[in-house]
Amino acid sequence: MNSIIIYGSQYGSTRRYAEKLSELTSIPAVSFKESPHISGQDTIIYMGGLYAGGVLGLSKTLRSISPQEIRRLFIVTVGLSDPSKPETTENVHKSLQKQLSSELFQHAKLFHLRGAMDYGELHLGHRTAMALLYQSLRRMPSEKWTEEDRALMDTYGKQVDFVDFEALEPVIRELNKESI
Ligand SMILES: Cc1cc2nc3c(=O)[nH]c(=O)nc-3n(C[C@H](O)[C@H](O)[C@H](O)COP(=O)(O)O)c2cc1C
């Protein structure tokens, strides 16, 4: 059966996860920028970096697909906020609901992984956005910060790498389970 890993990655951490998953499962991985063919795929694993809550490339890639066309849809988000905190998962789910039709959202199996960030590598636009957010959060009592806000404040200006390939295990387990 046909399966594909499609990834949306600006700075490379999601690509690293996608390439590792591809190596471990022998499912080909391709960037969403290459506009891969998704019709006729039995299983789509979409992996995308989180940018202001949105999953990079997700809406563009899935906009023409209906749940009837794909048997299995996996969505794996990669962000700086800690996925072991329930608030992170809740927030990611809320923003996914805005990016997907309710049928696709119900159909998808969701996973959240932790990524990386190097402030030295950010494009000017991203660096400016982060600086503005940092300034506004600094003026706010920390009790009011969301989990994403906290992750931003903890890592601001630094080079951090939370990529952990073992976190792919639940994705692989689910892939194997469903293909039995
Ligand atoms: C402008 C900007 C916005 C971001 N927004 C979020 C966010 O809303 N939630 C989050 O968890 N991480 C956020 N991040 C962190 C990225 O999701 C994280 O660095 C991720 O690993 C990037 O994936 P990539 O390296 O594949 O592009 C943001 C980073 C930047 C530069």
C-alpha cells in the first residue's frame, strides 16, 4: 500500500525527524514545497514545524483532500513548547481545528514532538517577530504566560535542540498497529 511522509520545515528540525522516520519505516519523505502527489496514497504522514500555532505547509498540502480519499492520516507537529504538558497539546489541537475541516481533524491521528531553534539562524522577519513577542511577554506577569510563551521566554536568544528521535516511537507503533 502507498504511504508518504510529507514535511514542512523552515530550519531543518522537522526535516530531521521526517528523514529519520523515513529511514526507520522505509516510507519516502518529501518536502511539501515539492507539491507531492497525495491522491492515491493510502497513508499520509504530515510532519510540520509550528509557526505562531500554525503547522507549516499543512493547509496548502491537504486543502484538496477529503477524508474518504485517504485511509490513514497522521499529523506530527514539531514545536518548541513541551509536548509532555497537556496545555501544549490542547493549544496545538485548537489551532489544528482552525487549519483542517472538522472531518479531516477527526480522521487524523495527532502527535507532537519537540524541535530546535537557533536565534543566530533566524530570518530577519522571524527574529523581529520573536523580539516583539519577547518584549510584550516581559511586561506581562509570568503566571499569565501560556506553555508556548514559557518555552519562548526560556529559550529566547539561545541555541536549543530538543530533537529526540526516540519520540518517534509512538508514531511508528501506531503505523505498525494500523497496518496489521
Ligand atoms: C516565528 C516563529 C514562531 C514560532 N511559533 C511557535 C509556536 O507557536 N509554538 C511552538 O511550539 N513553537 C513555535 N516556534 C518554534 C518552532 O516551531 C521550532 O523552532 C521548530 O523546531 C521549527 O521547525 P523547523 O526547524 O522544522 O522549521 C516558532 C518559531 C519561530 C521562529
